[in-house]
Amino acid sequence: MKRAVIIVAGGKGLRMGMSTPKQFLDLGGMPILCRTIHQFRSFDPEIEVLLVLPEAFIDFWKKLSQQFIPPHAYKIIKGGAERFFSVKNAVDTLSPEIDLVGVHDGVRPLVSVACIAQCYTQAALKGNAVPCINPPESIRTIEENGENHIIDRNSVKLIQTPQVFHADVLKKAYQLPYTKLFTDDASVVEQFGEKINLIEGEKNNIKITTFDDINFAEFLVAKSPKNN
């Protein structure tokens, strides 16, 4: 089966208050986004990589990445105003021969090759695969009246990426009109009418959103440089 991955790196660094988006920051001597791409190319050297970037940082990325990732290894897609539109821009450019397509956060550089492989394998068998982990803390829900109640944390999952789907399904799902309820690709595909298949994710497959995340990621990279 021919595989592709859409790596979403359209953020502009606003949440961390930085002029340089976090996907371009150094992690163990390599930009975060380069590490992310490397993991997928290690899994499948022939995988089609569609890299979604903010338009204002495309030239910056080309200069930053040239010593780490060959330019022919990926195709650049301009990001949209929302994540949904960024992914849609990439979905609309997928090669017609693609069978399976994953969507991955550009700032999840520590996903293992084994996890990637499992996502694509399960998606081939069951139509899609969405990795998740159990929450380690107790969880409460807040009602409209302000009251809060404990809920069974075993009934809640923390969702990760890559989320992998049959390409024809993902293409059709992204023809749906946008709604703020679309927080990830699984929510789009579910709205299209598909049942979502959850599989076991990885605790260290963190999404880097804060400086503490970067520090933790630095520790993990130093502990296991190959991250396989």
C-alpha cells in the first residue's frame, strides 16, 4: 500500500509568546520539525510527506532544514486559518495512488517508529487508527451551574497522533463544512459517519506546547538519541 503523512506545523508561536514558532526550535541539535519528519522517513523512506507550514515562515524553514532534510523528501503546503483548513489544503493535494494517509502534529517529534508502524498497520486492517493513552490524574467535569463531579478516568482517553485513515475516506470527510467541534482528524472522520478505532499510544509521544515540554523532550532525546 502507498502511504502518505500530512505533518501539520502551521502554528505561529503565539501560545508560547515567541517570535519563532516552536516547531522550528532546536531539540538535541536538530529542529523539532526535522526530527518529526525523520521519524516517518525512518518508518518508510518512500512515504509521501506533505508538510503544512505558515506561509510567512516557508523561506525560513527552507534555510533552517537544508542540512537535515533533503528538499525532495517532502512537499510544502501553505497552512490555513484553522487546523481544519491546513489539513484540508494538504488532503486536496494528495497523490491519487495514496492508499493510507496519516495526519501528525509537527510538534510531536518523539513518536517512535514502532508506534507509526502500528498506526498504519491497524488502519489498513480496520479503516483507521487513532493512538491514545490513559490519563494519569483524576478527572472532574464541570457542569453549567458551576458544580463539579468526579468521573471514571478509565472512560476517558487522551488522543495523540499520527491518526491514520484510508485516503478516500479522509478526502470525503474533509468536504464537510467546518465547525469548531473539529478538534482533530478523528472528529472530522467521525462526523462523516465512520467509527473510530482507538489503539494504544505512547506516554512519551508528547505534544510540545510549553517550555517545560521542551525541557522534558531534551531529557528524552539525551536518554534515547535514536528515539526508535
